[in-house]
Amino acid sequence: QKEVEQDPGPLSVPEGAIVSLNCTYSNSAFQYFMWYRQYSRKGPELLMYTYSSGNKEDGRFTAQVDKSSKYISLFIRDSQPSDSATYLCAMRMTSGTYKYIFGTGTRLKVLA
Amino acid sequence: GAGVSQSPSNKVTEKGKDVELRCDPISGHTALYWYRQSLGQGLEFLIYFQGNSAPDKSGLPSDRFSAERTGGSVSTLTIQRTQQEDSAVYLCASSPRLAGQETQYFGPGTRLLVL
């Protein structure tokens, strides 16, 4: 079993829809949670970063962490065709290591 | 300012040959990572350099893989005796490693194809 599981998709939604992307993980020591966006043939770029549990909002994006369920989510409101990309979750344990474990990524397609 | 750059962009090689992939991190970034991205596999951690500390090599898949970072800046990932399963996109990332700063800045990657 992988430490971080993520549905690869693809996920197709109409423009304006609310998108929910998720990852589950098995290591309860993970404390730092990130979402990256990767456009085709580009390197990933950081979207959201959350420490421990809770919610974080940035514009149309909301990140949620539920440590009791070992489940993290990224919500995209009012999705746009420009949001079409692969979304990767990443996480790491507390201080002592800066090794990040990434999910496989979910391909999202927002249809105009 | 300039981002992370990687060279070459694409590399086609024959099975059994050695290849060197280069990463130029953002100036002043003390942390440097190498990842491998294969279809459907996500980003696989390979190695991590932090300042003058010993690198974390725990992700290197075999002893055919090695990496060095000279002068705390440029890094080279070397794959010896390449195999077809080494075909993937190799991504480099750097980070300033400041308190509360988790961002990794990725380069565009090197696409390696082993025939």
C-alpha cells in the first residue's frame, strides 16, 4: 500500500462547477500538507499549504485536512478552463526530515 | 527573477549508456531535491540536499543512480548503465528552507527516454 493515495482521474467538470480533489494517507506522523498544480509539460507549482488539521482558504481554493480520518481535500470554486491541470497532494512529517511524499496526481479537465 | 533551470530538456539514450542531468537552483536556495515522475506514478523522491549536511539518498532506486551538488549550488544527477525502466521525467526543485516555508520551486524537468 502506498503511503499517499490519490485517484488519478481524469475528472471532467463543466465551467463554474465546484471541484473536490482528495488524498488519503496512512502515516499519522504527517503534519505538513500541500497541494501542487502541474500543467502539461511543466513543473509543479505550490497552490496551498496547511500545517496540521483545519481549513485554509485562498481565493477560489480551499484546503482541508482531517487528521483523524487521514484525509485531505482541495476544493476549487467557480472552476475555470484554466484550472485544467494535474493536481498533486504532498505531505511530510514534523521537523527532522524535509522529505516530501507525493500522491500520483489527479487530472482535472474543466469544460468551457 | 530566474527560476530553477534544468538541462537538457530532452534526452534520448541507448540502454547501457550513462547520462548526466543538470539542475541550476534559484540563487540562495539551500535545499535541492531530485524527483522522478513516471506515467501514473506521481513524483517519486530520489535525493535531497540541504546546505552542507549529508544528503538524504533514501529514494535512489539503485546504485546506478548518484547525485552531487557542487558549492551548494548546481546539482548533477547521474544514471549509469541506463535501463528502459529509467525512462521518465526527472524534476529538480529548490527551496529557501526558511521557517514556515514549505514551497518547493520546480524546474521544467528533463525528459529521459532510454531505447
